[in-house]
Amino acid sequence: MVPCPVENTETRVVVMSEHSSASTARQAVVVLGMHRSGTSALAGVLARLGCALPEQIMPANDFNPKGFYESLGAYNLNDGLLRLEHADWTWWRPLALDWLDSKIGQQELDRGTTMLAQEYGDAPLFVLKDPRICILLPYWTRLFAQMEIAPFYIHTHRSPVEVARSLERREGWPLVRGLLLWLRYELEAEAQTRGQPRAFTSYDQLLQDWRGALADIQTRCGLDLPVEVTPEICEEVEGFLSADLRHSTEALVCDGSLIEQWIGGCAQVLGRWAAEGEDPEGRAALDQIRKAFDAAMPLFGAASAGQEAELAAVEAQLGQADAERLAEREHAARKYDELLQKMQAETAQLQAVMQAEKAQMEAAIEAEKTRMEAAIEAEKTRMEAAIEAEKTKAQTRLRLMQVEQQKAYEVDLSTALSGQRRHAEMRQEELRAEWQRAVAARDQAQALVVHRDEEIERLRRDLERQIIDREVLEQREQALRQSTSWRLTAPLRWVVNGLRGRA
């Protein structure tokens, strides 16, 4: 078994994230497979990776010491459903289940609803495993729809001979009975889950590389498991999947009988699907096997546990049927050889006629080819001459057009130059008038400056005269204040000023 590293991005189990594509509905991981096919081992691994287990688990026993991981409630429910068919888990005929559309069917669906609620509560993701679900899938499909549970079906299988040998030891059955039961369970499980999210694996894959097997399962059916594979989980799973789970290893040796052809064909398809995924060819092959198996039911009789003689008679009848079919095939082969020889002779004759017609057609084709080549060559010469003449005409027209364009260009240029000249002359006159206005404005400004200077000079002289007059007056006032009469009249001025103050 491959050791489990701390991190392995190639085969690690996918972890549920907030971007998970899973819907918000409750999800059931339904393990499908025949009894003794490793369904318990697969359910045990799924439980360790986050799938809830039922409240009442079937206890382990000597035949399955590590536990069944199976719901006792589902076990009892399936037993009751099989009793409605007057059958049990050993029944390898197709079940009618015609009571599903009756009042009894609804009662059983209600009973299943109650059972799942008791066993799993409101767990968002749980594992459901009971091999008998394989032959009761129409009921379980309706139950999941009624409860709005999204199922993911995981098909697992084991070598049919290993399964049959295990049942032989446990139940005391003949080998053929275990093989027929294996075939019925596998065919029904596959046919009834088409179009649903599902994946195929095998007991061998689980034991050899359980991490790779779980990664393939999740990729193929879109399942997300919530528990990441840590070293502790890895150690626990590998301890659980120890080699002592396998009690026998035996391959199917096909002796050519119909039963073994069916079983071998079915096992081959399931093995390929487990390794590579589903394909249309495998579904078609399983449909043919299932159809042939169902058609052969009348030959098998009402086989049940311990009816070894009847099963031997069935094998004898199938052997006789094989012999009859072999004789029919030999007769058909002889007829085919005769028809083939006749067809070969007719084919040789037709080939001779076709060869002659082919030679005639080749000669006619060669003659037509020569004629067509000559006609093509003549047409080519004519076309080249016509092209050359047209080329000369085109060159002449081009030269004339160039001359006319040159003349038109010169006329347009002359017109444009005349217009520009007139515009320049008008602009020159405008500039001359503007210059004259500027000169007049300048002269006027100069005259104003001269007048202003003269006015300033006049004002300056007036100011000088006023200054001189003021100085003369001040001198006179000073002389008056210093005179005798000024001093003598001082008391008089004081009285006058006092009277003015009173007034």
C-alpha cells in the first residue's frame, strides 16, 4: 500500500469549499455492490472522510470482523420490501416492484422516510450501504426524490469468483449460484442508476490505492468529501484496509458457457469503467448481457438456497442450449461460406467488367484531357493578346488623364495665386491706413505733451511768485510786531479778544 505523505496534490481527496458545486440539498453517498464485494470496506473509508453513519449499525461478526457499516433500519426495510416480492436477498430473478404505484408503495415510502430520519437525523452528508439496494433501486430512487435528498451512487465490484467462493464457504452454495447472484446485483445496479451522479471503482483499487480511488470517484460523480486526508486520517484508513480483509484471490476462468460469458463480459466492463470511466460501448454490452440473462430466466427454474440439483439441471439445459446454438452457428457458417464463394465469383466477374470499363473511361478521359488542354492553350493566347491591347489603351488613357489633370492644376494654381495677390494688396492698404492713423495719433500726443509742459512751467512761475509774496508779507508782519505801536496796543487787543470770547 502506498505510504501517505503529509501533502499529495495529485491524489489527495477533494475538500469541500465555499466554491463547491454541490447543492444545498442533503446528500447521500449510496454504496452499491454485491454481497462480499468490499462494500463494507468502502463505506468504512467514506465514514472516515466525513460521511455520517447510521444511528443503528449492524454489528460485526466472524465473516466481517471489521464491521458492516450498514444501517439496521435500512436492512429491515429492505427485508420487508423483498417480502412484498415473495423474495429475499438471494433472489437473482428481476423484481417487478409493481406495488410501487399503489397505496402500499406510498406506505413503504413513508416508512422509508421515517427510517432515514431516525438513522441519520438531519446529517447533510451520509453514507448508505446495503447490497440489497442494488435490486431495489426503483424504490430508493423515489424515496430520495420524496425526501429531496441528492444521491451519489458509488458502484464497487470484486472478482465474481471470489464473491461466489466466499458465499460457498458461508452459505454452502454451489459456485454457480453465487455467480448468478453476482451478475443480477451488478446488472441491476448499473442499469437503474444511469443518468444519475455515479462512479465505478473496485475492491482491488480500494486496497491498492484508496486515495487515488477516492479522488477518481469524486471527479467522476462530482462528490465533495468534507474531511481532508491528514497523516492521522491516512494512518487510520490504511490500518482499516489491511490485507487481512481479503480472504481469497481468484480469477474467473471462462470455459465458454453462456453464464460465464455473461459474467466475464460484465466483469470486464466494470473493471474498465473503474480504471478509465464509463463509455457507450460498455453500456451497450451490459444491455445485451442483461437482456440475454432475463430471457434465460425460464430455463433456471425457481432456484433457491440448497437446490444444487436444480442448478446442475440449469447448467445442463444451458449446455444443451449452447450445443444447439453451436450447431446453428456451424450451419450458418456453412451457408455463409457458400454465399461467400458465390459472392467472390460474382465479385471477380464484376471486377473484370469494371476493369474494362475503367480502361475505356481512362482513354476517353485522356482524349478529353488533350482536347481541353489545347482549347485552354488557345484561350490563354487569345486572352494574353486581349490583355496586352487593353493594357496599351489603358496606358494611353492614363497619359491623357495626367495631361488634363496637369492643366486643371495649373488653372487652379493661377486662380489661387491671383486671389492671394489681391488679398495681399488689400491687406497692404489696410496696414498703410493704420500706419497713418498711428502717425497722426503720435503727433497729437506730442502736441499734448508740449502743451502740458508749458502749463507746468506757467504753474511753476505762479508758485514762485506766491512764495515771494508770502515771504514779503511775513517780513512786514514781523516788522509790525516789533514796532512801538504794536506793543502799546497790546492791552487793547487783549480786551477785544476777551469780549469776543464772551460773545
